[in-house]
Amino acid sequence: MIDMNMKVLVLGMVRTNCYIISNSTTKEAIVFDPGDNAKRIEEQLKANDLVCKAILLTHGHFDHIMAAKELSELTKAPIYAHEKEAELLKNPAWNASANIGCEVSLVPDLLLKDQQEINLVGFLIKVIHTPGHTMGGACYYFTDYGILISGDTLFLDSIGRTDLPTGDTRELIKSISTKLMCLDSNVKVYPGHGDPTTIGYERENNIYITQNWDVYDT
């Protein structure tokens, strides 16, 4: 199995986790959710002799995308997002960038589908569409490594907010319960904000999972 390295940069006004996952042999990297400060991300890549080959977005809120276009221009790496997030990414009112007075409209280079498997920098990644925080939110599952990049779908002891455009509490809990809780207990979850967790811990301790909320159809 290829040796993997992960670096986390905490960026922007709401302290978003930007993950840099790299292949130790080829020194090629994927950047997840470049929320701010493209130059800092580029400096981190250069400091570790890494070449960014892809930029993956878990969803389209401003705090996860603000540096995506600039980083793509700096590195020539394409931007990936789920196909159902395309409209939100383009719309500053929906992606909440208009709320902070810095409107962002972003068009991804490649649109992904639910359960699609992609091979990037030597890693097999499964796309898991998890609507609820936004209608096109997605998690990225490194199947051979037991690593899930969850964005704002699932947090340590919590879940993402649903009060912004295209958010839906019923859908979010359904997504987590039916698409994530079926993963192995040892799967390590790296969220968009805060500390990592595991599927097993959340299955046992996350109130949104442990309680019978009766909010979705099984």
C-alpha cells in the first residue's frame, strides 16, 4: 500500500480544516477544501516538495472554497465537486460569500457522481453524496486507508448546520445514518472544522445518530 501523508491547515475566519493528502513516493498531492489563503497552501506544498494534482471540494460554502480558484491557477490543478453542488458554487447568495461582502462564483472543472470511484495520485477515493448541509455536499472515502473526509456533514459529537440555502435537517440525518454509519467502526473521520473522530465513536455517542429522531424514511 502506498505511503500516505496528511497535513492539516486551519484557514480563514471560521477556522476551516484544509487537508493536504499526498503520495510519499510521487510527491503528488490532493488539496481538500482550500477555504482561504491560497499562497499559504502553495507555500506548504512547496515546503514539502509536493505538486498539487487535484482540488476536491466537500461542498460550496465560502469558508471551504475562497482559495480554490486562485490555488487552481497557481498549481494548474483541476477543481472537483459533486454535480448537485454546481448551482450553489456559482451563486454567492447560496454559498454565503455574499454574506461577508466578498462574492465568490465558482465553476468546477469536473463534476462527480454519488458512489463514483476516482483514482487520484495513486489513491482510490469513493465519492459519497451526503445531502443535508447543502444539496450537493459530499464526503470522500479513501477505501484502502479507512479515511473519510467529511466536510461539514459529520463532526465530532455533532453534524453540520442546515439553516443556509439548500440545507435540510431530515436529509442530513438520513445521509449520515444510511451512508456513513454503515462504514467500519475504525474509519477515521476528518471533518471540515474541529478535531477528527471515528465512525464507531459517532455511532455510539453522537446524539443525532443515537436518538430516534424519526425524521427520515428508512
